[in-house]
Amino acid sequence: MSARVKDLQAQGIAILDLTAGEPDFSPPKCAEEAAIKAIHEGRGRYTAAAGTMELRKAVATQIERELGMVYDPKQIVITNGAKIGIAQALMVLVESGDNVLIPTPCWTSYPEMVKLAEGEPRLVECDSDLLPRVADLEAARDERTAALLLNSPCNPTGMVFPKALLREIGEWAVANGVRVISDEIYSTLTYGDAKHVSPLHAAPELQKTSVWIGGMSKAYAMTGWRMGFLAAPLDIAKAISKVQSQLSGSPNSISMLASLAAIEHADADRDAMCNAFERRCKIVVSALSKMPGVDCPNPSGAFYAFAGVKSFLGKTCSETGRTVHSGDDLVELLLEADHVATVAGSAFAAPDALRISFATSEKVLQESMKRIAARLAKLS
Ligand SMILES: Cc1ncc(COP(=O)(O)O)c(C=O)c1O
């Protein structure tokens, strides 16, 4: 979709782009300054494969303060982005022929990462409220189920999984020897009454078997800095660090120093960004709720809304004459006729939907919502 958007923009067409998977904010100034200082001081050298002890300690402290989980800094591995952290954790935890449960809608990369680790991704559909259920996970589980990938707040749905549900899932996982890889990259972005809880906090026994994932990309708008973290039982952390030492080697040393500065000094930047996302979320939720036929459980985290559009399938646009057979068709129609770019649910293993990112200005969101509503009203 981003290639299509660029193509149209190159033709001089102004596109309202709701596809972004990254915050449209600048990184905290203190992180930028720390990076520049680090470069001038010649700190751009290799470090230990698991990252500097200074940053591992800071991450452990932050996890304890914000999520209530206690880890020894030796259990923390700094990775070159959360993405490679998840992939490396899968390489360590999944044996050839194992399967990994993935609630859907899910982030595009999970099933592919599982396959790269020689596992079988088992997609488990969430309920109509876009939350996973233990009964469905249990139905998909067998003796080769090695892990469950959880992602709350969720990309693409914006759902924040409630603590009671996480406890139930966590206790089920512990009882059945299923490890959890908990991708909490959006943990600082929650809105209204929603509060992020780690499944490893909701069901503390999980900390003995499972892997927590976090990072700088979303919380601090530092996507290109490629900084992720994971926390795991010591033997697993060591194994992941060994894999990392063979694959990418030590994490980016300049980014580690910048991340340290941000973790220690940029809470205010983080909160300001979160407040801006919350205002945008309200704009999107309020507009979607007024569109008849759109099914969208209210998002309360990350920066996405996931709009179910099943009721429009088979309908024809009175203006363009085009019939919408799938979420992909609707995305195409909105792009071509209204110059609004969204991402089709098929990218997230949930085809009858589209993802709307609110990592863009309130003005763009308001105009986009107007155009989407007008287009949907023309489908009959
Ligand atoms: C659910 C989820 N996990 C992980 C990542 C990757 O984060 P990073 O930039 O730290 O690799 C993303 C990025 O879009 C994401 O949406």
C-alpha cells in the first residue's frame, strides 16, 4: 500500500495517508543530543552482544516501575528493534515441527517469523470483540504447541486486553506448558480508562517460562533507531543473546546511548505524544460510530482502528459502478475514488476489514473520515 501511495503521489495526486505504522512525531530532543554526543565521543563501537549493562539496568528498572515485574538486568537483552527480538525468541523457543498460536487479526510479520523459525503458525480468530478466548486457544493447541504470541495493545486492532482475560490466558498457558511471547511494543499508548497490563504481571508464573518484548519505536517515536528489548528467564535470555551474537552482533551503540537518555529523561515527551494520539483516537472512533454498517469495537491503545466492513461486501458504488467483494476492494475504491489510503485487513489475517492509522494530523483524520463516510453511503 505504501508503494501504491508513493506511486499516486508521484503523479501529483494528494493522498490522505492513513497507513502509517509509526508515530508522526520527532524523537525526544534528549535522545538526539545524546546520540550526537556519543558520536563525537567516539562511542560507536561494538558492545556486548546483549547490549550495554547500563541500558539493560535502565530497562529492568523501567519494567519494574511501569509494569511491576522484577527482572535481573542479566535477563534483559537489547535487540536491534523489537522485530528481530521476536524473531530471535522464536528461533530459540520453536523446534522444527512445533506450532505457535497467533490470535488474529495479527501483525503481518508474526506468521512469517514463525515459518522462518521452522514452526507452523496457527491462526486463532478473536471473538467479535477482537479479543482472544481461552476456549479457542485450547481448541487449536496440541502437544507440539510451543508458544503463544500475544500483542496488547494490538496492531492492527487497537484493542487493550483486559487484565482478567490476560490472567485467564496466562494461567491456561502455564498449565499447558505453552510459553508466551508478549509483544508489548505499544504498552505506553493507551487511552481513556484502558490500562496496559502485561500478561506476565497478570499471571506471574509466566515469568518463569515466557518472553516480554518492548522497545523504543512506538513509545518514543524512534522507529529508525532500531532499538528493542526483551526480558526472559536467564537461560532463554542467554540463548537469545547467543543467537543475536551470530546474527546481527551487538545492538547499535549510538542508539543505545540515545535510548538510555530517553528512558531516563523523556517521560514528558512520551506523555505528550500519547495525549495527541488520544485526541485523534476520539475523532476516529466518533466518526466510525456514525457510519452505518461499520463494525468497530472501540480501540483504546496503539494508534489504529480496525473497521469491520463485512456488511458492505457485494454492494456496488452508485458513483463509480464498482462492486466491493472484499476489504481489499474497498481499500482500492477509497484510494482511487477518494484518495484516502488505508490498509486492508487481509494484511492482518482478517480480510473483511480495514486498518485506519491515526499517526497523522487531526485535520487529515477529519477530512478522511468525511470522505470514507460519503463513499460508504454510496454503496448499495
Ligand atoms: C506489533 C508490532 N510489534 C513489533 C513491531 C516492530 O517494532 P520495531 O520497530 O521495534 O522493530 C511493530 C512495528 O510496526 C509492531 O506493530
